[in-house]
Amino acid sequence: MQDVGGKRGRSMADFGGRVVIVTGAGSGIGRAAARLFVAAGAEVLAVGRRPEPLRELGGVEALPVDLCGPGAGELVVATAIERFGRLDVLVNNAGAFDLMPLPDVSAERIEALFAVNVTAPSLLAQAALPHLRATQGSIVNVSSTFGHRPLAGAAHYAAAKAAIEQLTRSWALELAHDQIRVNAVAPGPTESEALTAAGLPAELVEQVKADEAARIPLGRRGEPEEVAGWLLHLAASSWLTGQVLTVDGGLELS
């Protein structure tokens, strides 16, 4: 593989003949990953909640679905198998952010946050497992820098991402005898719609982005393609499992 994670997130991996599910494909890192997998020759099932952004991708099979809905994992995997006949890579990218200081915590908000960030990817991986066994495939999860460093005011988001990192390591051990590799990328602050989707007002979104950029040693937030290229790299690496790769412009060093 060449140029992975470079200036434009390019990848020269050959995914010809392979089938990839990418969740959260309607925007941000998921959208960039879907495009890169298609460019690398893969057949891609792009999954997201909103139909229109998925239709705009082009070159993919689009499946609008709420991954927290009953039976969503089985539906996603069944769609991939019906359309393409196999499954080689599952990219668990869909996630949600919630700015939730301790005084504002509620059971409902915690449950909703973990449903998207932990439960849904777990059930999707479970549904995908028989097909990944057949192809000796790969799971690539998307965590966050804040899966392994504290985040004041959003502790439950950080905890959910920490759970994804432990799932990654534990699944890697559990599934190694099936030759299924499980890795994760932990992005730092990256351009996306996550802050707006979390319900933050526009002026606060801009303030958060400016504050984040100021803390990153490389002096800026990441671009989705710069993270997405590493998803392809981890999916293609045949002797790498149980790893969490931080791609954050040096933020975890500060």
C-alpha cells in the first residue's frame, strides 16, 4: 500500500473482488472511506440514516437505516450478502457525540449514546461474523483520541469510545483462530457534522473547532480523507490485529 494517510488520504490497496460495509457513510470519515474503498476496487454497501447523502456518493449500494433499530445489524449484513454474495470488511464508523457534563447526565442520554457507539457496532459485528469467517475478513472500528485520554464535559462519549477500543482488542484475541483481524483507528478532531448533529449551536461549534485546532501540535483539525486512508490500510494489513492507531495531528502528545 502506498500513500496511505498522506495529504489527500490516498490508498493504492487493491480491494478488487472484495465487499465492504461502511457505516456512517453519509458524511465525514465514513463518506471519505466509502469513496476510497470504491476507488480501490471494492464493492461497498454504504450505510447511514439519511438517504440523500448516500445517494450522492455514487458507485455504492446505499442502505438508509437506523443502526439502533431492532434487527438493523441483520438487515445490513443480509443486504450485503444478497447484493454481493460475500463480506470481507466491516467498517464500524457510525457514532454519536453528546456534550454531557455530570450535572446534565440522565439514564436516557447515556443509553442513547452507548446504543450508537457500542451496542450497534457490536450487534453488526455479530451478524457479520459467519461471513467474515468464510472470507477470513477484517473488522475496522472507529474510536477517538478521547477513547484513551480524558474529555471533560463529555466523559460518557469518551467512555463509549474507550469501550470500542477494548472491544477491538478483545475481539482480536477472540477471533484470531478464525483469521479475522480486528483493528481500530482513533481520530482526533476531524472535520465532520458531528458537533452540529449533537445539537450544539453554530457559534459554539466554531468555538470548539478553534479551541481544538489550538491544542493540536500540527495546528489544525484533520480532514476526513486523512483518517479514511488508514481504515483501508488496516483492512488490508494481513498480519496486524488488536491495534488502535491514533491519527490526531499529535494531540495525544500534548
